[in-house]
Amino acid sequence: MAGGKALAANVWVDGTLYEAGSTPPKDVADEITNPKAWGESDSSDARSYPEGTPSEDWKVDELKAYAADNSVDLGDAKTKADIVSILGKA
């Protein structure tokens, strides 16, 4: 993360505030591991399902991620068909 890059957010390191827009010294920058501090997204921010309407072609994990991102309660759905049916009604 170091290398003269400016922060995108305020960050506290060892009791010292480094403000957004500032460029911390290399040793401090090396300690700042949160990608959001640098204005980057981490991999957990990436969508983990295909574009379009959920279908039987999607994996169960993709269907569940879509439901979570769209605040759809899957209730007691256990099978892929049940999940797709619920998402189709949402």
C-alpha cells in the first residue's frame, strides 16, 4: 500500500491520526491493511453471483449471495428449486 499513496479515509495508527488525503510515511503505510482506507474495495465487496435473473443454472452459494444482497429472506428453503422459487417471487 505504501509508495506515496494518499489515504481515502481518516486512519488512526498507534494513537496518531492520519487524515484523508494525507500521505503517511512508508512504515506507517505498511501497517494500514484495510483496503477501504486507500479507497479500494476488498474482495468481499465483489458481487459473487452472475448478472441477470436467478435461475437453476446458478449455484446455491450464488443464489444465497443474491438473496442476501437483495434482502430476500429465504426462510426454510433448503433446495435449489425452493430458493429459485422464492427469488422469483421477490
